[in-house]
Amino acid sequence: MIVSLVRAACNCLLALALAHSASAQTNWPDKPVKIVVGFTAGSSTDVTARMFAQKFSEAWGQPVIVENVAGNSGAIGVDRVAKAPPDGYTLMWSGNAAITILPSMQALPFDPLKDLTPISTSLAMPSLFMVNNDLPVKSIAELIAYAKANPGKLSYGTPGIGTPQHIAGELFCVLAGIKMEHIPYRGANMADLMSGVVQVGIQNAGAAMPLVRDGRVRGIAVTSLKRTRGAPDLPTLAEQGFPGFEATSWFALMGPAGLPAPIVDKVRAESLKVLADPEMEKKFNAMGLDLVGSTPEETRAAIAADIPKWAKVIKDANIKTGQ
């Protein structure tokens, strides 16, 4: 009899707890939400995250704050989110480097398929190969010729080790038979390219496009298979002697593992509204971004497929963490 009463009391408490949890999820958010970005302010990852955060804040009536946790190509920020409570108040605006490329280059304190909840892949973009305006190079062919004629004199900057830009640079060097020193930054650093500290830059189109348009650096190629809407006159690497060359970035909304489905659905639904806004679409296209808007299942499948894809590229190009 006592056991039955205890069991009934436990069941009642469990039901109340579940009801409270469901109510909390329905009312979410009732306090500020944090979106972690694994790169510095001003990077494409940061800029796009802030565009979504502003729209989320307007829709939810709560502050949505972007927190920059830069380092290790976004992996430090991802780890922060992976270890956060799955209550919806810590989300991630993740680039693909930390969760699809770095797992093949180093041991990470998180498993991208087990420790995160995919919400939606929202945007995708190519990167741009650019050169300092003083470098006598206006095409990929001229860059290769200059590198061969001036061995050891060229360096290229990227947002960090293990980013799609880093992988693109090393793969390009292997295929072209040239050597350029890789200079990793903690996000977009265009100042060093403009001043000539590095002669070549490989950056996300979002960060690079405005400077190319203003003539402060010279764009020579995009890393997508097709030309980007934001710079239709800029040829692809595939067009310039490297068929099949593709190294693009994508940005996804993520949360800690165990994020409740009602919160996942609410965040994804709001992100789709952002993508459907004609004014936002114009802004994204001007930055060289393609609109995606995938389901959680599609995002998880993309991560699972990209990890072995990048692993093969890294192995074939013999890319090391220290490069």
C-alpha cells in the first residue's frame, strides 16, 4: 500500500514536471536568448548572425544577443554551446569548419553529430580569392606564374586553421604546384591584405565582397562551382583550369543536444520567415549568399556527409594542423 502511494506520488510529480516543462517550452523565450558565434565581430559568420538575431528579437519580444567566442576556427564556440543547458537560451550560429572539417584534423571535445541539435542550415556562400592591389596579378593563371617566379614570397590569409578557406588554399597550392605560406587569423582580417602584410587573401564572400567592389582589393576567383550573384563577373576556379574545384561555407542554427522539439520548431519557423523577407533576401544576395532553409534532418545529413568528404580532401592534400 505504501509502495503504491509513493509510486502514485512520484507519477504525479513527474506529470507536473512534464506539464511545467511543456508550458515553459510553449512560452519560450521569456528572457534574453544568446546566439554564440565562433568568430570575431565583422566576420561573415558574425554579420549574418546579427541579421538573424535582430529579426528574432523583433519577433519574440526578447533581446537576442550575439556572443563572439572566437578561436580554433569556431570550435571553442561550438564547445561552449555543446556544454550549455538544452533550454533554448544558448543557441549557435555555426559555420561548417568546426563541425565538418576540424574533426579530421584534431581531437575535439565535442562530437558534432551527438552533442548538438541541428535546427536549420540557413545560408551558404563561396569564398573569394583576392590579392593586394600592388601585386601584379589579375587572374589565377597570373597568380600561379608569379608564385613560381617568386618562390617563398607569397603568403595568404584565411579566417583560421581548418576553415573552408584554409582547405581551399592548401588544395589549390597542391593542384597548382606552388607554395604559399598560410597565415591564419581569428576571423576576417582584410586590413593585412589591403596593407600588403599578406599578398593573397581567401575569405568568405560576405566579408570580402564590399572591399572588392570598392576596389580596395582585387578579386580573382570564387570557390563555388558556379559564379555568385553578388559578383557575376568574377570567374570560378573551375573556369580557370581547376575543374570540379569547390570549397563553400554554410551557416546553420544549432543548439545543445536534447533541445526540445517545440523550441527547435519555433526557431526554424522564424528563420524561414527571415529568409522569405524580400528585403533580407536582397541583403543576403548582395553579400554573395545563397538562401537554404533546410530541415533539422537535412542539416544532420549534410554534416554526416561532409565529414568524410573533407577528410578525403585533407588526406589527399596532406594538410596538417600547423599549416
